[in-house]
Amino acid sequence: MQFDLSEELNLLKATLQQFLTQRYGFRERVSASRTAPGYRPDIWQALAQQLGLLGVIAPEPVGGLGGGADEQMIVMEEMGRFLCLEPVAETVFQAMWLLSKAAPPVQALAAQIVEGRVIVVPAIGEPGVRYDFPAITTRAEQTAGDWMISGHKAVVVAAPWAQHLIVAARTSGEAGDADGLSLFVVPTDAAGVTLQPYPTIDGRHAADIVLEAVPVEASALIGKPGDGLALLEEWRDRAIAGQAAEAAGLLDRLVTDTVAYCKERQQFGAPIASYQVLQHRMVDMHIQVELVRSAALLAAAKLDAPPRERARAASSAKVAVAQACRYVGQNAVQLHGGMGMTDELAIGHYFKRATQIEAELGTESWHLARLAMLAAEAC
């Protein structure tokens, strides 16, 4: 990974920033999150067709230009800086990577994603399962060469907008077994699929999903039966790397807005930014942002490393992100005072997204335990 951006990467960053500055105002974002469908299809279409962004960052095996870690960092950091609702992370960086492991008939979905016509999202989590993939209970039974899936998925972000889900289900063994997990591409309009949509605290939309004897063709299987755990572990690490980049942009915006406010807010006849104790606090917030950016760079650079090395980088990034989201978010609100949580100011919306990121894809304590386990295995 290059730390100094090339001319092409600088152009990508500048183009995306200009587009979002012109088209993605804060008020428009809030309005879109509160009215159907809950995001901006015009922006999704423009990212795909006007900018060609979805094709640039899509994996090569599914017809994209194979944007790597640098492109992911740039795109996701800007998505965080502008608090974008559109499922770029879930569909392009996560689902399309999984689709690249599928059979050609299923990979054809990727071309529709690149054109902005289809949204595909992973449906992995379940009630009570949280981060322990072997505990997944959704089952897929083979019937005359095809599959029948039954189970319950929870908090599937962007599912209300999706045309297809990538569902983790058990094809053999019992809950708790490390083996026997598989991944399937399931249309959201298939018989037996029921979505229960709702808004999340950060303005996005998610759904709980019930699958009742949902029939899917044999070609819907990603990879081989029972090979899903390794794919899920890598999927999570890749999702964390993207989320860390998003957090870097989001937290940078929180610090920038807080510094600007403190320069304007008068207390005892002087801007509160002139008080040394608050200057120290804002410096500490800036340091946290740089720690997240560095951790995100390392996690992205290690995506193609051996599994243990990749996992260490991802969990280290997640710990840094969780700590920074808590510290920067809470201090940004405190320095703004009570108005920091009002609906009128962007700061409260960024704080809510930071709070959501803190717990997504595994808590700080879970990833600290994972790091300890990885260290013990290395001894």
C-alpha cells in the first residue's frame, strides 16, 4: 500500500469529494433517511453510472477494475465524512467480494450491481448469536439437488433496499460446530422470505428476516458446502477494514466541526478554543483520529495476508475504532454542550453513527479476547 497517493488516487478522492459536496448536503441526508425508501436511489445510480465508482472498486473476478486497499480507504473515508446512507460497504466491498467466490450464474449479479440496478447485502447475524459464527442455527437442507433454507436473521443493514441476500446457513452438524456452514444467494422476493424493516439509531435502515422453507437452486451456493466459516472470517475482517476507513472520515469530521465551534463559542469574553485545557482535549481527539486512520491502513494492507496475520490487523483496527468512536464522539458532544444532541446540528447525527460503529462487527472486548487467543496460538 502506498501512503502517498498516486495521481489516479488523488483524482478519485477529489472527484468523490466534489460530487458529495455538491450532491449530498446534510439536510438532504436527514430527509432521505426519514422518508421512503430510506436512502437516495439517485445517488446510488450516480455513483454507478455518472462516476462509474461501483465498477472501479468492484473485484476483477466479477467484472470490476479490481480496486484494492487504497481505493477502499479513499471511498469509505469519504462515505464516513459525508455520513452516506447508501450501502457501498455492504454491497460493493462485502457482498461483491463474496459473489466473486460464487459460480458464474450467481456472479452475473455483480454486473447489475456495477450498473446500480441491484443491491445485495450479507445476512449473517442471528438473535443471540452475535459474533460467534459457529453458533449460527439457520439450516439449509438439500432436496433433489437444490436447497431449502429455514431460519431467522437479525439486524441486516440495508436489507429493506436489497433484491438479494447472502445468507449464512448450516448444511451439516449442530450449532456450535466449526464445520458445516455455507453461504447462499437468496432473492428477497423468494417464497418464504419475510422482512421486518425498521430504522436504526444512526439513520440507516435494517430488517429482521424470517426464512421459512425458502427454496434456492444449487447454483446459489457460494463455494462448497461446509466451507462457509473461512469465508465468513475473511468477510468480517474485510468489513472491519472498510468500517475503520469510514470511521476515520466520520471522526475527522467530528473533530473539524468541534474545533470550528470552539473558535466561535464565546465564554467570559473569549472563544472557548483559547482555553488550554480544551486545546489539549481537541489535540487528544485529533490523535485518536490519526490512530484510527493508521489502523485502517494496516487492516486494509493485510487483507491478502495469511489468515492469522489478517485477523490480528483487523481486530487491532476494531479496538482502535471502538475506543476512538467513544472518546471523540462523547467529547465532541460535550464541547458542543446540550445542542450537540439536537436534531438541527450534524454533530448529533455523526455521534449516533460513531456509537453504532463502536458495537458493529464485534465489540472492543470481543476483539481484545480474539487478539489474546491469536497471541496464545502463536506461542
